[in-house]
Amino acid sequence: MNCQEVDIYLSLDGGLSYPYHLAEKQPNTGSVLVNFPDTASTQARIKVNPWPFPDHHAYTPADFESMDP
């Protein structure tokens, strides 16, 4: 993404919704450390929005598993 900052969201239902806002206005460096909620899912996905343009997105291409700690 060609932007300075990004927002990062988490879906636990295969990308149907993204209710978890993991990071806001993070520098677009290619990596960021985030905390996941204590909720397990086999259908987790990440969405990255360039800030402040929420209509442009990058998504993980497939589901991944997140586990309770």
C-alpha cells in the first residue's frame, strides 16, 4: 500500500465482519506488533486499511487459525 499509516482489523468469521480493531494509524513499515483478543477461531483473517482511506483494503488471502493463550 502506498500510504504513510494503516489501520489493522481482525475477523474471526472468515472475513464476513471485522469487529476487532487491532491497531490504529500505525506506520506503514510492513510489520507491526498487535495483541489478539482471547478468542479462538479457525477462520481468522486480517484486513489492513490505509489511513485515512477506509475504502481501500488489503486482506489475508485465506483463513488462518488463532488460538486462546
